[in-house]
Amino acid sequence: MKNVNLTHHFLVAMPTMADSVFSKTLTYICEHNEQGALGIVINRPTDLTLFNLFRQLGIPQTDSLAESIPVLFGGPVQLDCGFVLHHPVGKWQSTLVVNKEVGLTTSLDILKAIANAEGPEQVLIAMGYAGWAAGQIEHELTQNAWLTVPASANVIFDMPSEERLPAAMQLLGITNCANLSNEIGHA
């Protein structure tokens, strides 16, 4: 499992996930290499709205849609930092290019552009991220903590947060999480 690259994949938490931070989560892996992995949980809305985030940051806004857009819990690392998953990638001050379709930006310029209706076509905004040390995610996979599936931008950007986990499961051909077993099989 050393050569696995889960960049632009979903991690689906198995039903037996004991860690309450990741229980019932769908995480989008933005980067995975020999140093570790970085992902954003994409199905955990918080009580914070984009409107209130802009207000806290002192960003004036012209887009009234921000009042109803929830900010997500992206993971337990750097909870005081905002992470914007977006399409198209564009040219922002601090962007990790995941692939030709998706970028992850942490700079304030993208939030200001979003507030002025000049941002990327599709965005998902989260506070914090999920991180794994070198080899950690591979070890967790051998422990049957996660299922993996190639990611779909449609699931990330076009669905409400509560529909993302079931949609990712359907990408695997699984229609009912209750059918999953914690037992690891061998042929």
C-alpha cells in the first residue's frame, strides 16, 4: 500500500469509526504524498454562515446569498483558518492545485472575491482541515477505518452537505451503510 495516492479521492468513514470527529464523515483528499495527507470534511455544516464569517473578518459583501450558506467543519487541524475548495482553480494568492478542476485556497483574496460575487463558480468553505502524518492514512486503511472512492466534483459542489455521504457511497455501489461489515476479508 506504499504507492497509493489518494489525491482527489473521498474517504468514507466506516460505520464503526470510533473517533467522534470523523464518525459519519466524507472527507475529500486534496493532497496525498510521502509526507502525509490533507483533506477537508465536506459533510459537516457548522452554525456559522458565510455572512457571519465575512462580518467577523470585516469583509464587506454585495452577495446576499452568503446569509444562508453554511461554513463547514473541515477537520480538527487549524480550526481558526478558512479553507476554500473551489472550481475553477483560478489564480489566487495561496492555492493548492488539486487537479485541473479543483483548487484549495487559504488566502483572504478569494473570500473578498466571493463576497463581491467575483469568486469562483463553485465553492465550499470550511474551517479547519483533516491531516495525516506520513503512512498514517495507509495504516488506517489497513485497519478498515475508511473506504476510498475516486472523487466527483458533482458530489462536492452540486449537492447539499447531507446528501454527499450517501452519494459517495453510491459511487461505490453501496446503497445502505448498514450493509457494511467491519470484518476484513481475505480471498
